Amino acid sequence: MKLILTQEVTGLGTPGDIVEVKDGYGRNFLVPRGLAIRWTKGGEKQVSSIKRAREVREVRDLGHAQDIKAQLEGLRVKLPARAGEAGRLFGSITVADIVDAVQSAGGPLIDKRRIELGAPIKTLGTHQVSVRLHPEVAANVSVEVVSG
């Protein structure tokens, strides 16, 4: 199945890329979640507008990504959350919570789609979060979840 990606999909491509995937993956996962649209000859025209929008949001170049990485890895990000007696959170920490915490700690504005959580954050303590800034650059941010 041929699809046009509308959002970044890890291991597959970036917005505007035309990819070939298995029928079930495209029909049952990518298209219903809005991550891709079916490829058509008319859809080719949308590719240029998707790529233009991506260029506006994207980190300019590798050097700029390295600068942002150094800035992010130097941050101490504290995230207050409600927790029970054993240190388990009432709910979990979302990607949007992490973006807000990074900004309030003095860090740069990050697109929430670039943050990768290994597993849901559901406990107090320090957790490592990966931020994909560029295809070749990923920053590891240490997020400390505190009771609050």
C-alpha cells in the first residue's frame, strides 16, 4: 500500500514522504490515526505543502540541533505530580507535561511529537526522556518527577 505521511512516524519517515507499507499496517494503524493518507495522483500536490510546513517547524541544520541538544542536556527539569504513598502517580506523565516542564525550566520550545517515552512515566523519581531533534541528533533529558 502506498501512503503519504502527514506526521513523523519513527522508523518509517517524516511528513510528506511517500512510503510503501503492508496493507494491514496502513489500513488499520496509520490512516485511522491520521498519520498518513492514501497516495493518489492528486495527493502528490499535497506533498509539497506538507514539506513546506515541515521545513518551518524543523530544526534548521545539524549545528542548530547540536546547540539545542547541549541546551536540553544541561537542564534540570522538575515535574510536580500527585502521587500516592508508595510513590505511584495518580495517572501518568504525558508528553505535553514534559514540554511544559522543559519550557518552565528555561529550555527551548520543543515539538511534542519529537519526544519519545520508552515506557509511560507512572512513578516518582528521575526518568530519561529522548528528544529527536534531527535525524542524526537525539538529546536525552533527565526529568525528575516530584510529589506536588
